[in-house]
Amino acid sequence: MVNYPLKIKNIANKANKSGDKTMIRLSYASTTTHDWTSEELLALLTKCQTNIAANNITGILLYAQETFFQVLECEETVVNKVYELIEKDKRHKDCTIIEVAKINERGFPYWSMGFEKIDTSNLHNIRGLNDFLAKDFTPSGFASHKNIVAPLLAHLRGRLIKQVSTSHEELPMTHDDPFLQLLNRTIRMGVKFMALLMVLVILFGIVDIVFILYEELSQPPVFQLTINELLETFGAFMAVLIAIEIFLNITLYIRSDVIPVKLVVATALMAISRKIIVLDYKDVDAQYVTASALVVVALGITYWRVQKHD
């Protein structure tokens, strides 16, 4: 038995040294020597994810009716060498290349070899597939119906996007443990009440800004502000903006489409910026100013890295 995942650890490094950067997507189908159990499939997936991910290979592996359909995405040299090892694996036969195409970007960037054990009856309504998956999900079937590869991959990419965009939820409404589900729902109610209170704080903050402006501008000399008065006004504005950011952070806990890292960092950055704006540098130690500057730099770099990743 050739255990191909264990033999591909250094392929990507060799490809990088050769300078080959042409990206391709290779899809193939093969017939297994026996009907794989869930435990065997899980063991295979674990090895694939560990070793293939280390070589920057992405793709997906489908299994149905004793047939594997796999997509590999990476530099051409890497994909070709990996496929050579896969072809020699004694756990399957009739290994048939279905499609090889040059690509500019990965179709499955978030799946470091994702896996699907599909129920073909659930895919009949996918446009372009019809009854293919129920009748011809074999290497020869794929080879003679290459036109179904595109709609199949489009369907799988759609599933990927949906999973990535909705998989994160801080306080899920449903849970396997009824007690945790009750706690999550209770906390959600508390979060909603906190959001309502924060709206009131924001409104009072706006009223405070109006009051400060009126008070400062109405005192002699009229319609003139000193530096200290300007800083006080700026501080009031920044306080309201920070309150708005906190409100957004609170509402993230009852949403499922946003991961709150970026907003949390932005809120922290605004808070420290407000602190620096209203500082009276005559009464502040140099060490405090230096520490505040380092915090701003660290948060700025963090926000930039998160933004770049998005």
C-alpha cells in the first residue's frame, strides 16, 4: 500500500526552488477497491489535511458509490508530482484525469483539502448535473461527461462561500446542549438590552456635544475657542464615536456574518487615540507618552494586518 500523503511533504519546497509558479487545477476520478467506512475516510482526510496543507495545496475530495473525485490546486510541478503518487496508491484503481486547467486564483482557498461524502439524491436539482451523479459517478462516467465538472465545482464553491460567511456565531441560538442553548439565548437578551442602553448613551453624548459647543461659544470672547476648549470639544466627539463603535461590537454578538476582531481592534485604536488627543502634555510623563505611542503603533499594525487579510 502506498500512503501518498506521507510522501509529499517536501514537494512544494522543491517546486519553489525550481521557480515554477504556474497554477493549475487538476481533477481526477478513481474507483476504490472497497466501500470505505466513515472511520477510514476520516483517517484519510486527516492525513491529507496535515500533509497537503503543508505544501500549500488546496482542493476538495468527494466520495460516493465507491468512487473518489478529487480536485488539486497548486503550482503545476507540485500538482503533477502529487498526482503521480496518488496514481500509485493501491487503495484505488482506474485513476482517470478529468480536467487540467491553468488558473489565476484558487477555487477552494479556504479548504486545505476539504472533504464531502455526498448523497447523490440531494444533487439532482443542480443545473447541468441532472441524474449524472446517481447513475454515472464513476471514472468512465466523468471522462465521458466532462461538461458536468464546471457546474459541480460551482456548486461546491457555493457551499464553501456559504460555510465561510455563516459559520461564525458568537452566541448560537441552537446547541446540542439544551442548557447551553438556554444560556446563549439569555445572554442574547442581555446583549440586546445593552445595545438599547448604548443607544441612549450615544444620544446623551450628542446632547452633551451641543451643550459644550453652546457653552464655549457663548462665553466672551463670543464664537472663539481656546486650545483647551478645542481639545475638550474633540474629546466629546471622540467619546460619542467610541460609543458608536462599542454599540457595533455589542451587536456583533447577535449576528452570525461577522467575526468581530477587526471592529474590536478599531475600537481600541480609537479609544487610545482619544486619550492622546486630550492629553495635557505639560502634566504627563515622557514614559506615559512613549507607552501610548507604542500602543497606537501596535494596534495600527494589527488593524493593517487584519485589513490586509480580509
